[in-house]
Amino acid sequence: MKDRDGKRPHHEYTKFTDDVDPQWKAVVKRCGSDVTYALSPQAKGKIERPYRWIQDRLVRIAVKENLTTLEDMRTALRSLVDMYNTRWVHSTTKEIPIVRFENALNGNYSLCKPLPKGIDTRDLFCLVFKRATDGYRSLSFDGILFRLGFVA
């Protein structure tokens, strides 16, 4: 239990997995959205089913077409993913995935939106560290002390 030693004088707190957001989750939050995890095996399977299906089909294609190099497999995978996304009707939604995505964008049902002007993806996917200044307007990062000037 992580809080059991909180009242002892020589307490050293260690962060646990759920105490720290992974970088991708922090990016999603900075974009103004939130993350919802699938809680049931059925919901997880809805996401994993297409990928297992693609993996199974890719193996069959490799055997049928005698693909032996990694580059041949990459080409076959790209082709298979393109067919899945742009031509085949999805078994659950009964729609072609790219058509469904475009309809969601046009109907404003999607969280995928263009970035505001002046925002660069390199700014979104950067590492962020929270720091506080001390009483002398200084902070340290990676063992280096930075002194901040006075702003009027």
C-alpha cells in the first residue's frame, strides 16, 4: 500500500504506474480530449479483432505469394491495410472505414480536428516537465540551476 508510510519522518514516496500519465495520454489531454479505456473483454475485442484478422490474412498472403523478404511483407501489409480501410465493408459498422471517418469529420462527430494556426505537432509531442521556482526565483533541471530574472 503506497500511503502506509506517509506519516513516518523518513518517508520516500515512489510513484506507481497509475500516478503518471504516459506521453500519448498527456498529448491527448493537451489537445482538449480525454482517454476512456475499454473495461470489458468484448469492448477490447472490438478493437483487437481487425488487427488479428489482418495478421491472419497477411500470413496466408505470404504463403500464397511466396513472400520471403521483410520488404515484400511490408508491401503486402500496406496493400492489405489500404484494402481494409478503403474498400471493404466493416462487419460491425456495416460501413467502409474511410467513408465512416470522413462522414464523422464532415458531421463534426470526430475528435480528429485540424490543429489551430500556430500549433506545431512537435510542440504537442514534446516532453513536459513541471517545475517550481524557489524563493530566489531559481529552478533546477537535470542538475543545472537556472536563475530567472525579475519581470515587472
